[in-house]
Amino acid sequence: MIGSIAKVAEGGVLGTPEALVRRLGWVTYYHGAGMESKTPIPALPIRDRRKMHQPRSRHLIPRASALTLILPLFLMTFFSPALAQSVPEDGTPSGPPPSNCSDGELRVGDLKGMDAIWQEQKAQLDAIAKAWEEDAELTGLRVSCGILESGFRWQGTYYSPTAQAFYTTDTGETVGAEFDPSQAAPINNDQISFGSIWRSIAKAGYDDSITLDPAIGVSLQVNSEAMPLGPKAVPVGSLVCHVALQYLGEVRDLFVSMPDGTIYRHAFP
């Protein structure tokens, strides 16, 4: 077919075959060897055909596609159960198991594992103190990490009305008391709950990975007139737990009253 048109074109009637094709407005495509398509399609100008094969600009990509990529990452970061700090209402601590000073550092999460071994440690501390003075009573407790071995270090401070002195169980040090024996404030063992302390700290927004200042550790003492502990707002006669969190480049002292779990902090002008 094109051959016939070409012959006519060679005679000068219609011009070149390409010119004829443009005038007629259709193109014939060949398929295979000598086979031609019988369905003509409209021919585009050369400049329009070049535009048809150009790839779409990257600026034409819908903006919604970027949102579909970012939104799942946002949801995974802030709502993933593995990252969220859960504080159960039934009183049972949850989350990853505590390290129990396995790396030599005491963390907020370690409070969850102290109740399980406290009663055993209490019996050992009592036995040491009773060997010093029979009427010795627990007035202070400090939990930190062991110096030469992993695990918790339990340091009890006992007061003896007979000796009118304090005794430290891990060092055997004795210090005389400078107040009337009637003003001594022994700790009620039934009020000690490290799990409750952990829940109060967790609800305040501090996660399990935050380390505690080793100089303070987890210190418990009754706030009394003879031996005050914490800000003035802490009720007199309440058992108080003092921890110092190493948080965002600073040390934050928290005083948790028991058993209500209220947190007090020093207010500076």
C-alpha cells in the first residue's frame, strides 16, 4: 500500500510519502515480516509525539503518597507496645524484666524486682542488728548496687534505745544519737513496697531505663522531727523513699511518701 502511494508521490502529485502521511492524518504500522496493520490511527505532529514519550515529572507525584509513608512510621514509634511504658491498675508491675544491677547501675526498672527478695534480706539484716543490740529497730534502709559483685546491696540502719546509737549493718559502724530515744521513728515493714514506688515514678513520666544516682540509691526513712527527710510539705510521720534520677543531664530528687505514693520535690525560687 505504501509502495503505491510512494509511486504516486514520486510523480510529484502528492510530494514525499512522509508528507502524504501527514496530510492523510493516519499511519500504517508493520508487524512481523511484511505484515501490516489494517487499523489506521491518527498521527501526531513530531513535537507532540516526543512529549508523549517523556516521563512524568517528579513534581507530579501526589503529595498523599509521602503521607502514606510517614504515617505508619509515626504510629509505630509512638504506639508500639514494645516502646510504650505501661502502668497496670491492678498493682502488678509489667514491662521488661529488671536488670537487678547486672551491669553495675541501678535503674528505675530495678524497683520492680526488689519486693521478691526484700523479706529474705530483711531477716538477714535483723539478725545482724540483733547481734549488736537486742532492742535494735530498723530506722533506715538504702538499696544500691554491689561494689565488687553484681546484684543489690542492702544497707540497714538500726537504732537501739539502750545504746542510744545507730548501727549500720554492712559496715558495722556505730554513731551516737543526739535526740531523746522516744523521738526515734522505726520503719513499719508492712508499708515498704518497692513496686508502689516504681508505679508512682512511672506515672510521673520516668521510664525504666533512667539510672539512679549511686550516692542515694533507693533510701527509705520515716520523716520525723528528729530526723526530717524531704521538703516541708511531706507529712511528718510518713515513710518516705528518696531517689535521685539522672535525667536529661541533671539530677532530679524525688521524695515518694508511702503508702499513698505522692511525689514531692524541693521548690526553689
